[in-house]
Amino acid sequence: MPNTYKILMVDDDLLVREAVVKILQIFGYEVAAAANGQEALQLVDDSFSVIILDINMPVLDGFATLRELNQRKLEIPVLFLTGAGTMDYAVKAINLGAYDFIQKPINDIDLFGVKVQRAIEKRMYVLMSRAYEQNLQREVALKTKELEAKNLLLNEYSRQLEQSTLVTITTLMIALEEKDRYTAGHTKRVTQYSRMIGQAMGLPNEDIEVLSRACQVHDIGKLVIDVSCIQKPGPLSQEEWDRVTRHPEIGHNIIQPLKFLRRESTIIRHHHERVDGTGYPFGLQGDEIDLLTKILTVADSYDAMTSMRSYKVNMTTDDAIGELHRCSGSQFDPEVVSAFTSLLRPS
């Protein structure tokens, strides 16, 4: 029997205690002895494999000692020593969590040895289970940490991919604008105006970023339809007008598959709606139009009014402000107009 197994022998009877200690040492165990429960509690720690505990002892009896051991959660099997006529004590002890009991005097040394061995096996099972649980917890913690790290990498990759996609689309928009000297810089200016309005109206940073991205791609639909007619110096024909008014819907369809631009795609779709319901493509009105869309509409219209076009002379800032106020409540949202014009011409 390996001598690594430690046993704590607790009995107030010196002769019994010494006799049991000698038997255990013959079996090859390392043994510590205590005369009562209080001494036992001072000695016991997690290194013991079994505790042999008498019931009737001074200072602290076996039942009180077992209760204290249970509170410490050491999970060391306890073998109770019981004298003649104390079998009911043994039952009570087992109900308190004792592993087994041994009658004294010990007449059957072999049976005693078997019970100690079984108690040791129980202790080994407890330790293995504890080690397995601890190892499992470590593994779970490690895997969780690895998963968190992978999620961070995945999120960063996703963010970079989203940013790259937006940069690509924006580059295409700028290329489209640069082909026409009348529209060059339009997207950049609309984005700047929109951010100014959003900040003046106290919008959350998240909404301002959504608005900025929507501004950067609001005319993306013009990439796939022929809108050369907008450079026409005269009025548009009905066919030309129908072609131009398709660009918000087409832009929405281009952006919609990009889930990270879900809100932006809706803004693009509605940025030519009017608050009085006479806009396109759906004739939305009032609160049916999102506030961010209303902001883009004002910024987009102001830049169109103050920029040179082939079909008109650009307005001065004062003229454009006057036009915004004139169309406030019909084409434009009054609150947005007020916020923007206050920035353009502070009182």
C-alpha cells in the first residue's frame, strides 16, 4: 500500500487510538492522531485521504466535528468508530455524511483494512472528479478566450471589409462626379453640410455616422443609368425625367445587399421625397420620412442651388437660404431648415 495516503485517527481513548494507529501503520499508511474533535480540526487539511472518528469525545464530539468538516467542504471520507450499543449513533452519523462506520474494539482486521481501502478509493474518486472539473473549467475558460480573440479578429476583418467596400463605392461616386465639372465635389459638400446639421440638431454620433455614409453614396444609382440628360440646358422630356427619378430606387437596390448599410439604403431611397408628399419615388410625407433623410434632402438641395449647373445659374448663399425658407413645410422639414440656415447665417 503506498505510504502517500494520510489518515487522521481521532479518539479520546489513548489505548484505542494507539492500537488503531499501529494497525494503520502496518498497512503502510501515514497516520496522524488527535484526542478530540477540536484537535482534529486543527490538524486536518486537504492532504488527508481518510478520517477515522470516534463519536463520544470530550471538548468536541464526533457529530459536531463532522458538521464542521462538512462546512469546510474538504470531502474527506469519514469512518465513524462506534462502541457497543451505539449503532443508532452510526446511523445518525451516516445521515450527516459519514462514509461508513466501524465497531470497536476492532476484531476483524481484514474487514477494517477493506473499509479503509474503500474510503481511500472514494477519496481518490473525489480528487479525480475535482481535478477533472477544474481542468474542464480551465479548458472552457481557454476556449472562451480563444473564441473571444477569434471574434475580435472576425469583427475587425468585417469592419475593414465594410470600410473597404464603402471606400470603393465612394471612389466610384467621386469618379462619376469628376467627369462633370458641374457636379465635382458635390458628395463631399453634401456630407459636410449634413454633418453640420446633424451636430447642430444634437444627433447622436451613431446617427451622424450613418448620415455621413448615406451622403457619400446617395447618388450611387446614377452609376448604372444614363443621366447625361441632367446636363441638358433646357427642360427634361417625360422620358428623361422618368429616367432621372429612378436613381434613388436603383441606389437603394445597389446598397441593400450590404447589411451594414441597411439604414443608409433607406435614406438613399427616400432622399428625393418631400414633406408635403409630392416627392418621389413613393410620395412619402411628414413623419413617414426619416429625420436623417430630411437632413440629406436639405443639404443636397442647398448644394444643387449654390453650385453651377448647365441648365441654371448658381444662387448666392442668401438666395439659397431664401429658397429653403420658401419651401420649408412643403419640400423641406422646417426644423432642419431652421438649424441649417442658422449655421449659414448666424443671427
